[in-house]
Amino acid sequence: MRIINAHVHMIEADAMFRDGDTITLPGGVSVLREIKQTLPLLSPDVLLEQMDEADIETAVLYAVDAPIVYASNQYVQELCNKYPERLMGFASVNPLAADAADTLENAVEKMNMRGLKLHPPLQGFAPDDERVFPVYDKAQELGLPVVFHVGSTPFGSMCRLKYADPLKVDDVAVNFPDLPIMLTHLGTLWHNEAFMVVEKNPNVFIDTAGYLNEICKILTPEIISRIGSDKIIFGTDYPMPYGAEKHRMKDFVDCIRKLEVSEHNLQNIFADNFERLLKGRFETTQTLSIDDLSK
């Protein structure tokens, strides 16, 4: 069975300290509590070892244009160029910058980026802010999927949770019906709202990169049936730790295999749905005739 991990970070740690040897962060940044066990996972060799252990064919690396968990488009491009058979890159831009759309186009045309990752609470913008619409226009023109972080974050007061509300992505999905969209982390405590957005919009998908001990509790047979097994995409949020546990991709693969779904639907979740997202394969219009109403 083919497996694609559609949610992976390779942090450009050195670049986070580009202005000195230390950075000052506010308290409550919980992601830093397990930083010592996470740093070794940022080695490309360890990444590939974890992929091999879990039988993962491809990992999708996200650039992040933000003050923490930073990874430039150039860095992601370098890794993907080094391992082209195993890695795929998604770009990131500051969506409020005047040249954001041009930066995105450059990342696609010159760096072979295949999608766009945005983190509204960490980047400080609302997904439904019309100032960001030119970026969505450009992504739609280029046929790129856009990934939105939604739900809670481990970045403390660096973030504003009002920007992480999945319902703010609904306006984007409605205004850009041909734009493939993926929500992250099963909504992370906003899962019901995230599922509502996925259920009503043909162009919106959601990834499984939630907390390992919550995935099977959230992805119940009823929820999978309601939103459709064709709208769920496998991802792990590598290398983020979960509690005191070091991130291990195989644990997430094993967890998804425990879901009460058929082998066909497992293949959807593990690979096929991501390829539908990447290629924009979803129903954008319907034709209804008077004869249909009279039947």
C-alpha cells in the first residue's frame, strides 16, 4: 500500500538564530519543552530512516515563513533536490506582503514547489482577510493546493487563536471554489468546526496530523462516513513531539491502520486523497435539470 506523509517539517534551525546566538521568546511555548529530543530528528538521514521504517514513499516538506519553526523556500528546495524521489516541497510566503503572489509564483516556477503552506495564527493574519485574496488567486491560477493550520498551537502568546478558527477558511473555500484546500491537525480541539468546513465544501480536505492518542477517538466511523473517506489525508506533523514521546512516523501509520475502514478507504487516506488534492480533482459544479426535480 502506497503511503504519503503530507505534513512534515524540516526546521532550518540555524536560520532561526540568524541575528545572534540566542532568541527571546515569550513563556508558554510548549513545543520547546522537548526540543532536545526533537533536534536530532531534523537530520535528513533520520527523516529518511523514519520514512523507511514506516514504509512511507514520499514526505511533503513545508516551508514556514514565520519567526519560529522557520524553514525557507530555498532550504526546502535544497532538500527536495537532494532526494527528489522521496521528498516534495510546499512553499510559504508572508501573505500580507505586497510581493507575496510574485514570491509564490517564483517558488513554483524556479523551485518546483507543489503547494502553499500558511500558518495564520503564527503569521498573524485571518484567512478570510481580503488582503490575502491575491495570494489565493495566484495559487488557484497556478493549480496549487493551499494548506492552512487550524486549531490550537504549541506556540503560546506568539499566536492569536482567533486566526486559527477553521470557520474563517469557509469564506476562502466559497470564494475560490477551484482552489484545493487542506486543513491540518484534525482541527486540534476545533475538530467539529473543521469537519463542518470539510463536509460542506468539495474543495476542502483535512489531514490526520493530530495528537496520536486522539486520532482514533476523533476519526470515528460516523465522522469518516459523514465527511467522506475521500476527504481525509494522512500526515504526522513530523518531527513534533507528543507529550514526552519522540515523534515516530510508524506509530501514526499503525494508528491509521486501526481505523474502521476498508482497505480501499485506507489507500484513499494514505495516498490517493493527497494526489486528488494535488491535482485539484474534486467536484466543482453540478448540473440540475427540471427533469431531475420531477423524478
